[in-house]
Amino acid sequence: MANQLDFQITEEGHRNAVLKLTGVLDTTDVSETPAVALSDFVNNDPRLVLSGLRVDLLEYVIGDGIEIILEWASLNPKQIFALAGRGRINSTNYGGFLPDPSRPGYNGNINLRTTGYVQGSIQNFTIVLELVKLYRVN
């Protein structure tokens, strides 16, 4: 087999979106891979440009031994989370986790990579993200 990565937008509205990321690793660690592409979301306001995603809530279950790193894509990716085990991070009380669109090469995507895969094992993960769409004037 080969590593299997998948994502599903389970809810999407004008402002909010919910996304599920899943993966089964049976070959190697995942190198920097676009996990969430901004182009997968609908720009609901034709007067504005969809420019990024804010992370408000994250729930995750990750197989023992591996770590998942989520990063905002740019020439020098900015880490959002380094995750291991199981948990929930709710950042709504303090405004969510925001990307830095001024970083060179920023494109609004969220990348995923893993560390800690042991050859011959099978590891899996599920991550659910509650996101807020960010718009800017064109």
C-alpha cells in the first residue's frame, strides 16, 4: 500500500467552515503536503477576495508515536500546531489562530507533515478543524 491522506469539507457557509483531515501512514512520514487548499472553498462575497483561514477549534486523534505539524504555507512555512496524542484546542475566546499574509509566498493554504513514523508500522490520524474564512478588499 501507500500512505493515504484525505480531507473533507463537512460544512461550509459564508463565514465558517468545518474540515476533517484523515491519514493512514504505512510507508513513511509525510513531507510538506498541502492539506487544505484555499481554492477548495467558495468565495461567498464577490466584492472581496478570500485570502485565508483562521483556526478557531481543533480536535485530533493521532496514533501513538507520530506527530502532526500543521503550517500556513509560504516560502518559510509558519507553524500553527505540533500535535501528538489526543486533544482539543479551542481558541475562540482569544480570537483564533491567524495566518500572517505578509510572509513571502503566503497563499492561504495549510500544509501538513508528520514525524516519528517507524518503518513497518501502520499509524493513523483524524483532525477536525473549525475555520473562519478571511476576506480582503481586492
